[in-house]
Amino acid sequence: MDCNRYCVIMAGGVGSRLWPLSKKKEPKQFHDLLGCGRTMLQQTYDRYSRIVPKENIIVSTNIEYSLMVHEQLPDLLPGQVLHEPTFRGTAPSIAYVACHIRQLNPNANIVIAQSDQLVLNEELFVDTVSRGLDFVAKNSKLVIIGIKPTCPETRYGYIQVEDNISACNCGKFYKVRTFTEKPAYEFAKIFMESGEFYWNSGIYIWNVQTIIDSLSKLLPDMMHELERVFHEYPNRDERRRKVYESYTSFPNSSIDSAVMERADNVFVQVGEFGWADIGTWDSLYGALPKDESGNVIIHSKTMMYNSHDNVVSLPKGKLAVVQDVDGLLIVDSGNVLMVCKKGNEGDIRKFLNDVRMKLGEDYV
């Protein structure tokens, strides 16, 4: 396996849209959401270990989740887990890990992986990512894997591509024209029908020096500080402490808004491997098998009577008896029981904000 290939698994998010199953103390990436016996983080690690040497897989996570990462991925060495001392968005965390990897291998080609995604065709996925890594090894481009829309989904970002392509032995790569984040339904329908737009999968591929050059151009103050720390503190523990001291001064920004939407060397590689982002209860409902009445039962003993299109998630060992209800989300997780209508992501945000305001952090 190519020793210049690296993978960074982003596992620091809270996953609040899947509350109350996903909470700050144990976010969604540490749950077996799909009922396959492996958590989302473990499935992601398994998937990328077919592409990248296991010793080159790095998990970027919040410091609060470090112990859970090591418990779920015991093969990782301490140097393979990079901590964010606080939540500042993906741009600072990717900048930090890029400087870290460059110190290990200045020729590294990196895939940035999300820890909450479903992939149906593993063979096509492995082939696609491998081709992307080969492409960026020879071209100073920033690559996003784009997914051809199958419906006018409003939960995803859309990327418009130009007609011109960069064709090579690695496949076809389309230059990016525009980004649109979570459009209204009417625009999503136009985008899908035009054939010019792809969903933003959040899977990025680039050479380590290419992304560092882009970050240095677009976020010069942050990169100047990181470059200084990595130059002056070769000891890993001391360097980490210095990064922690500076981290709160870094911009709270996503890699899309900070770099990908502003750089002029961004390309889309089309992925056709069956993909879904498991970020909401609706997406989880869509991804999981259903009974003859359209109900999704997650890890639960449930008896359903004249009930349709519901989601039920209970702790192990608990039984639910559900009668004459349709389209409900029934979740019992730790100290929270939630029963509400399925299909409105805004309601979950409202519930979560209200709980935080009125009852504090114990339930979130």
C-alpha cells in the first residue's frame, strides 16, 4: 500500500441534529446507528484502512472524546489522535492536522473523511478515493468528491461544475464553478434537473503542500502561528500545548467557506458508490431498513399495532408498545425521552435550544 497516502477522520462534531441519541458527551460518531455491530467511527476506519496504511490514519477530534476514540479504535497509537482543545470549525482542525502530517511526510496525499457517512458500494468507493489520491499526487488541485443528486435534497450543499474536465489515467475531474449551501427546495430541484450540480460529500482529497499553500494564502494569520509553533517546538507534547494556547484565536470557520469556495484550483471528482450523510433523523430513516408498515426500529424491542412510518430508538433491554400512531419519532436515550413528529429538523433544534436555556447542559 502506498506509504504516501494518509487519511484524516474528522470525529469532533457534536451531531446535535440527532439529539437526544447524539449528545455532547457521546456524539453520533460513537454510536452504532446502522445496527451493524460497529459504530460510525469504526466503520469509517474500516473503510479507509482498505485505501491507506493503518499507521497513516489520523483521527481529528475534540479533546473530550479522546478516550472514546482510543476505546473504539485500540490499534491507534497516541500520535494518531490529534485533539482540538475547543470547537472552532473544520478549517483550523484541518490546518493543524495538515501541518502535523507534513512534518511526518512532506509528500503526503491526504483524504479528509467524515465519520458519519453511509457507503453502499465499498469496492467503487475504494477505487474512487484511490484515483483521487493518485490525481492529487500529480496535480496541485483541491478535490471534493461530488455525488450526483437523486432528489432535490435541501440538507446538502451543492457544487456547480464547469464543462471542462481534467481527464487523465485517474479519471475525470470537473473544475468547480460555484457553491450553494443548503438551497431552498425550488432551487434544489433546478440544480438537480440541470445536470451541472453535485452534492458536496464533505470528502476532500489533496496533497499536503497544496492545502497548506491554500490555507496560507487565505488564512495567513492562523497559518503563520501554526508554522511558527511547528518550527520552534519539535517535541510533540510541547508543540501540542502551544497549539492549544493559540487555538481560541483561530477563526471559527469551515474548510468550505474558508478555502474551497475561495480557491481557484478546486475540482470535483464524481462518486457513484451509493452515499448518504447520516446527520439527521430523516437521513437515518432513509438509510435503514423498514418493516412492512414503513417503521424503522433501532436497537429496540418494539411491538407495533396499526402504526406506520415511525422511528423508534430505545436503550437495550427496554420494550416499547406503540399503537395507532403515524410519522412519529420516539427516542429514549439516557435521561431524555422525546416523542415528536418526524420530518422537521427545525423542531429538533428548537427542542435542544429550549432545553439548554431552561434546564442547562445536563440533557444535551
